[in-house]
Amino acid sequence: MNSLLDIDLNAAASNGVFFVTQDDIAALHRKAQSTSLRTLSIDLHACTDKASLLRHLDDALHFPASFGGNWDALSDSLRDLSWLGSEGYLLLIMHAETLREADEAEFDIFMGILDEAAESWRAANVPFFACIALPESAADEADA
């Protein structure tokens, strides 16, 4: 696995979804402080299904009141984020193993939506990184 700590967080060409360990989160947060990225921490420790995931994301990202609370609305919102007014975004998603263990299909849909958002932001030349913290054994498995 390439280390996200070696990637230029100002370069939209490097956009993507990255599996990291919980220990990497603090280092990524520190690294982002030297960038113009808006860093958003999202803790999924109690997230076991789609509904709770969408609530956690809404709480952290402050979606507009018009947020529809479904996969399409999440996809649209993650590809917009204009209400946050930033030159780029770093999502630090902690304890993602809770959702992954509870509902792997929903976790996979979420990963796909994040990947689509990263691609959309790359096309717009805006940095967007989603860092998914999993236990080391799970992060290695996810990268395989």
C-alpha cells in the first residue's frame, strides 16, 4: 500500500479513497494543516447501517437542509460541498470497521460513492481525499 503521507495533498491528480490505520489519522491531520484543505473528521464507531451512516455524515459535513438522506443525495452532496467553501477536502473517516463488519454491502456502496466523488473532484482539479481508518489487518485485506 502506498502511504498517503507521501502523497501531495494539494494535487487533485492524487485524489482517491485510501485505507489507513487509526494510527495514521493524527499524522494525516497534521499533514493537512500545511495545506488549504478543509479537514473533516467523521467517527463511525456506532455506525452499523445506511441510516446511521447518513446521519453521521450529515452531522460532520453539515449537508444542506435539502439533503435527501439516500445514496443518490449522498453522491450529489459529496460531489458538490459548495456550502463548505474550500479549495479542497480531506475526509478522515474513523472506525469504519463497525459499518464494514455490520453490513459489508452498504460499506461497499459507500466506498463506491466516495470513489466517484474523488473522480469528480479530480476532473474539476480540486483535491479530495477520503481516508478510511480500519484496523491494520482489515486495511491490508481491503487493499488486496
